Amino acid sequence: MLTVGRSVLEHCNVVGEVARELISRYPGKLGVDLFPVGAELVAACHDIGKVSPCFYERIRRACTSASPRQPLLQLPNVAPELESQWGGHAGVSQVAVKALNVPPYVAEILGQHHGYSPSVAGFRANDDVLGGLSWQRERVALVEALKQRLRCDWPQVRSVPQARLLAGLTSVVDWIGSGSFFEDPAQPWQGRIKPALDDAGFIRPDYRMDLSFEQVFGFPPRPAQQQLIDAVAGPGVYVLEAPMGLGKTEAALYVAYRLLAAGQANGIYFALPTQLTSNKIYERFNDFLQGILAPECRHRSLLLHGKVWLLDTEMGEEGRPGGAWFNHAKRGLLAPFAVGTIDQALMAAMNVKHGFVRAFGLAGKVVILDEVHTYDAYTSTLLNALVELLRELHCTVIILSATLNRERRQQMLGAAVSEEAYPLISAAPRQKPVSEWPVPSGAGHEVNIRLLDDPRAALAEALERASRGQQVLWIENTVVEAQERYLDLAARAAELGVACGLLHSRFTAEDRQRIEDRWVSLFGKDGWQERARQGRILVGTQILEQSLDIDADFLVSRFAPTDMLLQRLGRLWRHAGTPREPAACCEAWILAPDLEKAIIAPLSAFGSSAHVYSPYVLCRSLEVWQGMDSLCLPQDIRTLIEQTYVQRQEDGVMAQWLHELDHGTLRRKGRKALAQLARVALAEGGNTLPESKAQTRYSEQDSHEVLLLRAAVQLPEQKATRLILLNGQQLLLPWARHQRDKRGWRELSASLMRQTVPVRVQDAPECLPIDTLSKFALQHCFYLGDPAHDEAVLRIALVDETGALRGLQGAQIHQKYTLGYRDDLGYRVIKEHG
């Protein structure tokens, strides 16, 4: 009989040993705390379901096609297409071990190793379609052989969180055990376990020991920073509420360093509110890592930035270019040190494909949740579940916020709180009661406030102040309004010798980094020498309020909920030593409607902002801010937040807006329904959602990645596709994967990923069939979607010399709107008026 590849026994043995070695790489007793004895046997048994007639027939057909002269023995009456009824070989693995009366959770973990729970209801291990009793005996023998080889028995899984952890471990070690290190069956595999894990990035880091805060960051800790450092005693949940600019990030990172050096944590995941917050966080985080890692640490070449992680690590088929887990935003969760979005972390708690891989990636880490505000009921419910999961997975969760209300703090700590002081540290170490410590606020500063309903007056004021040399920040609530405001200002600013820029979420990564590098530096400490050269106006959206160390002389903001406004005010006169134009004063103009008009008709009064934020919350916020001509930061923050969000009885029209917030409208779901939807997304018993359908923020529209190119030309004679990027660079994609090595494909993929823009579904180009994009060889660089679904998840558009978007091969670009892209404006949806 022809033998192709490794036997099922040998592959399962490899995967079990990879699991054992990976667990041993956890520091201190963390591996013992996280994984039950015998966890490697669960990982090893993932593929015992391949011992089944349908899987054998699929292999036989593939081998016959590859080597027709040496056909394998054909079994009668076997139809591999039936496998979909029970989830393929993963489903067989599940029912096979369930028949062995294994401990709770174990059978389900085996069934999930391809990312979701198979539909095995009604199937039994001895069923004829699974091979009957004789095939089940072979599967039982395989289990016994693995027990002997690994010298262990089934583990006792203590809880659902630990079951998620083991499911994630099983998937990851299967990916590694299926990778290039084990492709050649003629090569002994035993000596390849450690190199394979090294190559996948699972290397235990070495740290410089006993570093002080000042040695890491170059300055001594402030009292608030020192209090957080003293408060964190080990895994648990910790909340630091403190004003913008106090150094919360440095305090959290130093806490992480101390836990890492003590062997109480095995990495850091730094979760930001959005994917597009700032490349500057990457720079700050990398500087921190360079300072704490030992000189000989091999992770110095594997630091977190997405492109490096893409190029230097390999994770089997799922992690190859075009695989479902190639994208660095997902892969970063498995890296020892990573910056990513809170959304990727939230999916660790959701019943979403590979959600448990995310849980595995976060287990035992210091997870820093930065800029946590008052999310909607949907995301808040997910966040509560995530924090509870992380607590069970021996994580140290550090929640940073300038503007958190008391109710949300209680929910995330999982216990009652009583302290009203601000700033404040709240600590809930594992299996210990909550403690609260007021923090000295230091000297406050006064901000002059002006509410007005006329953007023309604000435009004139912004231009006048910038013409005198001031640095002006203008924040809108939507990308479209930010683009319009930039167009209003840019030409007039140029006439006055004022620089004008725009920053939002709909630029390619290439353009966004260029804009950020320039403007965030100019508005930050690096730009102090440049401030006197000319005045500047930076227009943007909410990304300017989050995690950016920028400092404006004058702020104009569209009205938003109180916590968002306070975040924006945190970018105004942020640093005491910043050089400023002599006439500058700490002042913000807020574009807000009249309160009475807003309460009567919030949709018309607030405009598009009422589609971004709840009309009820906007009206409650406006009540707090109306008539205000100044405030003191940080002293007024707690009062303003609680006045906005404290629950109260309403009557009249405000009762209607509160009812809509709770129960929804035809256009928007209410927070009670959102909380219930979130609970459904968290439920283990429901259908596993594909990642493309998993929503972490129900109030935001689904989005697609849009690949923007100048041209895409098929070259049949070269069997390749020529892609011309927006900057004129040309890339050649071979149609056959073997024409490039793995690193070559990674380099191509990383370059193309920087040409994508995230766009709302209704604003994206028309979708194309997966088959169409495959003819251009894009499946080698992007995950195009499930082949069972015809439409690709990737959208593609060509940008002509005028900036207009066209469809690939003349395809329609959009049914209703004109689409465009400019490197100064970003992605545009141009709606014809009239």
C-alpha cells in the first residue's frame, strides 16, 4: 500500500509533544496553574477522527489523483461528501472519545479544533457512516497508543474557561505540528519540536532584572503611578481612573515588567479602543520592550509590530499568507508582546470561530485595557465577560480610564465599590476582596469653554488663531464631516501660511502612518522646536481623542457625550512645558445645538452625531454642559461623569428618548436588546459565528477591508498578476504558490495589507466572487473567505488618476454612490445632492 505523509498516530504524537513542550515554556508555576495534568493527551487526540471511512476515501482520491499507478484500496459505499453532516473528522473525534466516558469538556474540546463546535447531535461512535464497531476499535486503540507514548491519562478540566484554554492550545499546537518542520515523513520529528516552537514565536523571554521605574522610563514615578505599582500584587483586576496626561500607560507597563520579571506573567497584550488609534503606541511599547528585555533575548528580533510578526513566524496552514489566521491583528494575540484592539480580545469570550485560540493567547498575560469609556450595552456586556474570563485565566487585567462611571467600575471589578474620590485605584486581586485607594490629583488647570451652534464662527476663529501661530485641533464625530471640514479649511489655511492636515480611520495603513508620523510628532513633544515656525490645524475624528500624546493650543469639537468631550479636552494644554504662542489661552469651543431644540428633536439638532451616539445620552450630556464657561481638570471629571450617567426617572419627551435607549427604534436596537444579543454571542451552546459575522460593537456597522490599487493586470504568458500600488510600486504575484517561498509570500502579503482601508459595508465597493479574485492570485496573500460561500470577504477597487474608484475588470463599483480616494482626504463616499 502506498504511504503518503505521516500516519495519524505519528501526527497526533507530534502534536501532543508540541503541547507538552509549549506548556513547559510558561514561567514559574503559571503552566501548572493554567493547564491540568494530561492536557497534552487532549491535544494529541484531536485527529483520531481521521481514522474513519470518509476521511480515508478523501485521502485515497487525492493520492490516486497524484499517483494513479499506485492506487489505494477503495472501500465500497463510502461518500466523503456526507462528512459535512457531522463536522468532518473533528466531529468523529468528538463522538469517538465521548463513547469512552472521558471527563467533562474533553470530547467537546476535540471537536472544536478547527475553530467551531461540529454538529454531532444524533451521531454515535459505532454508527455505520463512521465505520461501525471495527473502526471505533481502531480509534480506541489509537487513544491507548497515545496514552502510552505520552505517559499520561485524560485531564480533569475544572471549568468552562479552562476548557476554552485547552481548546485554544489544541488548535495552536495542531497548526504548529502541521507546519513545515514536520512535512517530511522521512525526517525524524523528535528533534524538531523545540525549533518549531521557537520559529512560531513561543520563546520564553529573558529580562533585565531589578530595573527601577526611572531606569525604564527616564524619570521618577509620580505619586499616582507609584500607588498603582504598589497596589498590584499579582493576577486580578485593577482599575486606574486618572486624568489625561498623568502617565497611566507608563504605570501599567512598569507593573507588567515587575510581574514578567517575577515569573507571574508570560507576556503583555495592550488593547486599544480601535485598530487605528496610533502607530505611536507601537513606538512607545517597543521602546519599553527594548529597555526591559535582556540584551541576549531572542525576542529582540520578534518585537510586536505586525509586519515583523508576519514575516518572522510560521503557524502551519492557518497562519500562512491567505490563511484565516495570517492577519497580524489576530496573530498578535499569540505573540508574547502585542498591541492590538480591544475587539480582538473581546472575541476571546465570544462563541466565534477560533475565539478560544484568542483565550489561549491571552492566558497568563498582563492585559492592559486602555481608554475604557462608557461603551454601549452590547460591548459593555462583552467586556464584563472578557474581564471575568481573563481573571479565571490567571491574567493581570489593568483597566485605564480617565472617564469611567461608578456603575461600569463595579461591573468590571465584579464587586460593589463605595469610593467617590478622583483619581482612584480600585484593586480586586484573585480570590481577595476589593480595595480602593484615592490618589492625589495634583494641581488642576482651568479650561475656558464656549458652546456655539455656528461652525462658521468656529472656522474663522480656528484660522485666525492658527494664523497667529497656534496649534489648533478640530474633532468631528464622523469621517464625512471631518473630510468636509478639512475641505472648508485647507485652501483658506494655505493662503494664510497655515498647515492643515486630516486624520481618520479611512486611510490606507501606508498613508495613515505617513500622516501620523508628521502630525502626531508636530503636536507632541517631538514638535516643540517646530511649533514656532507656523500655525497648524489638524482635523480628525474620535481617533484623536484616544491614546495620542498630542497637545493643542486651541480645541474645536463637535458635541459628544461627556466622557468623550473630556477625552478631547485631555489633548488641550496637555503638558506644562509646551511652548505656545504668547496670546494663546486654554480654551475649547464646542459645536452644540440649543438644549430645548435638542430635547424636542435630537435627530435634527445633533445631525449625524445622533446616529453615532444615543440621543438620550447626548441630551443628558448637553444638560450638564449648557451654560458652562469653564471647568477645572481633573477635579471636575467625576462630577460631570456622574451627572451625565446617574440613573433617574424621566418624564415628557426625555422619557421617550430614555425608552428608545432601553428598547430601541426601527433604526437602532435598545440597550436591553443589545445586552441580550451580547449574551447570545457569548453563549457556548449556540452556533459558532464566523469571524466576519462576529460583532464586538453592535452600534458600529460591519466593515470590509478594501484593497486599493492603481492597476491589476493578468499576465498569462508569465502566469502571474502585476499589481501597481498607489505609490507606483509594482508587485508580481505568481499564480502558482510554489513559485515563491513562504517568506516571499509573507513579504508580498505585508506590502498589500498596507494598501487596505476598513470601510462600512454600505460604503464598500461591490463584492466579487472568490473565483474572480483567485484568478488574480490574491488568495495567496489574503483570506478571501469560506469557499462554500461564493462572495469574497475582501473588496477591491482601482484608483484612477483623478482619485475616482473603479471596479476590477470593469465591474460596477457601487450601486448608489461615487467612491474616491485621495492621500490627503482618504476614502470618500460622494453622494449626489438634488
